[in-house]
Amino acid sequence: MKPEDELCLCFHVTKRKVLNFIRIEKPRRAGQLSQCFGAGTGCGWCRPFLKKLFEASQSMESVTPDLPDASEYASGRTGYVRSGKGTPPPGATPTPI
């Protein structure tokens, strides 16, 4: 996933925005990432990925975890939503038919 790709597809929050939020705001818990433009508060698909970025920021190593590429990521979310595990809010990036 590139920095300009959306990590939270519900609220259009890019990976870059999340990384900058972590760097500047220094959240103490992964749940505080929701303060970054609502990331993780929609369908829930991005929560495990947000947690990975948060956990990586807490380690002494400055390694960004590998995340799937944007198309694979969006496809995974489509399956997640269609299986009834989350409901995107109005205005979210639509799931392909």
C-alpha cells in the first residue's frame, strides 16, 4: 500500500494521514487512531491494519508493516462487507458489485 492510498475506505483516510497522526499526536492506544478523521469507526475493516501501524510505531524499530496493495485491500473489504461483518456509512467508498 502506498502512502496516498486510502487505509480507511469509509472516511477516505490515507495511510499517510494515519502515519502523520501517529508521528505528531503520539497516541497511547490504537483506539485513539479514531481521532484521525474517524479512521476505524465505519465498517471496521481497517481496524486490524490501523493496529498494525500503531504497534509498529511503538517498537524501537522504524519499520512500517507491509499492507496489501490498494486493489487487494479494497477487494478484501468488499468480501468483509458482503459477509455481513460491517456496514459502511453513507459516503464511504462503495464496494464493487
